[in-house]
Amino acid sequence: MKKLFKLKAYVYALCYLSLIPIFALIYSLVDLSLGAHTKGLVTYLYFSVVSITTLGYGDVLPNSSWAQIAAASESLLGIILIGLFLNALSLQHSQEVEEKEQEKQRVEANKLALERFCSFERLLALRIQRYQLYSIPLTVPIGNDRTQINRDFQFNDMRDLFKTTLKTTDNHFKPAVSYYFESLTDLTSALEDLVKLGYASKWTELESLCIDFWQLAKSLDFRESIVNQPNTRYGDKKASDEDAQSIENYSGKVEFRPSNIMNQYIALYMLLNASFDFIEKYHQQVSQIKNS
């Protein structure tokens, strides 16, 4: 029964109109008093229209019980179908209004989500900028151009990670790798907030990208060991100096090796490369979001 009321208005209209020729055919088979009218298709169609619209002019009258039943049935069906037609129109109009309201709410929600995302993204952009800034001393040896990120750096280029950043605002007694890990913490913390606080909930691809990177960053984070190397000694030499020399002289494929002191630096090398890929993809997706 519910399905009957959910039909489109045009279905009821077609049913209503189809009754006119159907009952006209029926009237041609029953006894009618035609008065001044003559037998023919036009007369039967005329009486069918008069009956279904309940006008009842009285110029054509049903003379038999079957004719009366037919006329009464057509009138009742006409009333029912008109009622269903009007109900369907009302329902259709209500649905259209509801859909427009939902669309309006969706647009407003998307606009609010974009504004909220953009406000947080400005903070995240600063964290990324700072991270890239402190990636340079790890990937560009002292004496080379440190104004640009060395996207294609080699493992040996990391040899000056325990030296100063050469930035006038930084402590020259604090190794560059310590500043790097601090910037990494700020970046991953912001990425976690981006996801956990729902700033990127409407953009699942970006959300997944951020989650994958911060999980990878945690798995490749050997800072506890690396930042303490300047305070550790291998005999009469500082561990950081020995490790820096080993990085400079390293040859072969950059991969983890069993019980190798270089593994922590290989993890750092992989982390730097992964971060550069992440930042590139992040900027692409953010640009698409803002321009959509």
C-alpha cells in the first residue's frame, strides 16, 4: 500500500487519462440514453469525460444497471486518482524542498569544513616550512648551497648532521640533527591534530596520506640514539665524529644491515626521503582542495 502512495504524479495522471477511452469503450457496450446525441466514438468519449470529472450534465444518461455501475465506477476512480495525483504532487514538492534544503546544508557544511581546514592548514604550512628548513643542514654538507632543499641528496651528504646549522638564530653548540628532530615532532604533532580533530575528515585521501606518514615517521625515528651520540664515546673519540666519518665513507646499497650502527642513520635517510615525497603529495592535494 505504501508503494502505491509513493508513485510519481505522472503515473496517476496517465492512469486517469487512460480511463477515459477505456470507459468510452465500455459505454459503447451498455445501454445509454443519448438524448439529442448520436451514437459514436465522440459521444462515448464525451460521456466518459463528463463522468470521470463528475460534471453530470444530464444530457446523456445510463439506462441500465451495468451502465450505472460503469458511470459510478469511473466517477469514483477519477476522484481517487485525482486525490492520489495531488498527494503525489505534494509529496514530490516536499521532497524537492527537502533536497534543496539538504543541498544547501551540505554546501554550507562543506564551506565551513573548508574554512576550518584552511585556518589549520596555515599553521601546518608553517610547520612544514620549518621542517624543510631544518632538513637542509642534514642533506646539504657545509660549503654547499644551503638555500635550497637537496631533494636528490645521497646518504653521504648527511655527514654534517652533528655540526651547526650555521643559522644566526640557532645555538652553534647544538647539532643540526637536534633541530631537525624538534621540527619533525612539531610536524607530526600537527598532522595528528589535523586528523584527530577532524580538520581533514571530508578529504579521506589527504587524511590517509597524513596518517601513513606520521606512522612511518614514528617507525623510523631513532632520535634517542642519534642525538645522544655527541655525548657518547668510542674509546677516546666522540661517537658522533666516528659516525659522521662512517656516513661520509659509506658505500653500497642504503639498506638496513644486521647489528649495524649505521641502521639508525639509514632510518633517518629513509625518513627524509619519505618526508619529501609526503610534502610534495600533501601540497598537491591541498591545492586541489582549495581550488575545488
